[in-house]
Amino acid sequence: MRRAERHHLKDNELQRWTLELRRAFDAQKREVTTGLVAILVIGVAVSAYLFWRGSVTSRAETALAEALAVQEARVSAPGGPAAPGGYPSELARLQAAVVRFKSVADAYPSTDAGVFARYQEAAGEAALGHLPVAVKAYQDVLQHSGSGIYTQMARLGLADAQGRSGQFDQAINTLRELTQRKDGPLPVDGILMELARTYRDAGKRTDEQQTLNRLVQEFPDSPFMSEARRELEALNKT
């Protein structure tokens, strides 16, 4: 009798253990299934995003190519026949290109093509003499370009537009910051020359002289050496 009871208890324990094991397996199976579903959803979302981003990038690059084609279009010779698909003057071509670049930048502001288009828009507006518009466009480039070459070029263009519009302090601060980046993509001697010119336009002769002296001392092989020496001689005579 006791042997039968012990056997019955063992059977109950085995059944209970088997039931607990099955429950644990079922719970783990649900967790694994839920995890796989979550991974699948994330994968689909990432794939959709990459496809969308690739599509946007492709459209932006196509639009940029069209704007660049305008920038490179033919200009009719003075007094000559109109060039097919061209423009009657350099001014007309520049104006048309600026409009196209602005359109690309407005439509795709965060893409590389859009940032480059905004930079081209800013440079074009500066060439047209629309300095406040150029300043704003350069600032927009700085907001979207990160720390690449566009950032440095935009800072240099911004300083030029600011200086030409009489915002000398802002231009000087921008140029001085650029001169501290000796490992940057822009030549420091060229930036120093531009800084010296800005000091001159602002009437700051002492700062201009110090900047020119730095250029001469630190960059003896600079292509700006002749201009720097002439400016220093002129300063010493006054």
C-alpha cells in the first residue's frame, strides 16, 4: 500500500513538473515571438526610411544637377544671336541660377545636395549685391552643414558678405575664428589676408598691421606675400 502511494506521489510530481515546464516553454515562446515581431517591425521601418531617404536624395541630386546646368548654360555674345537654351547676359544667367538653387535648397534643406544648393544661392546673392539675403543664406548653410568643408566655406562667405555690408565686427570675429583652425580645409594665409583687408575697411590700422605681420612671419611662401608687403609699406608711410 505504501509502495503504491509513493508511486502515485512520484507520478503527481512528474505531471506537475511537466506542466510547469510546458508553461515556462509557452511563456518563453511568446516572449521570443514578441521579440521577433518587434525586430521585424523595426527592420521594416528602417528599410522604409532608407528607401525614402534614398529617394529624397536622388530627387535632390537631380534637382541640383538641373540648377548647375543653368549655372553653366551658354551666354549669348554681345550683339550676336541668342544661344539655344542660353541667356542673353551673365547677369540673367546668374539670376536664373540663384532662383533654381534656392528652389532646391528650400525643397531639400537637410540633404547634401540641398546644403550645396544653399551655398550656391548665398554666393550668387552676394555676387548680385543682395548682401542681407546672402548673409541669411550662409547662416542657413551653417545650420545644416555640420563641420565639413561647407561649414568653413560658408563662414568665409558669411564674413565677406558681412564686411561688404558694413558689419565689420561680425566679419572680424568670424575670420579670427577661422584663422585659429590651422588643420582646417581653408588656407590660413588667405584668411589672414582677408582679415587684414577687413580691418583696413573698418579703419583699424593697428590690427591690420599686426595681421599682416603675422602673415609675413608665419607664411613666407604665401602667394599673398607681395600684397601683404605692399600693404605694410603703405601703413608705415602713414
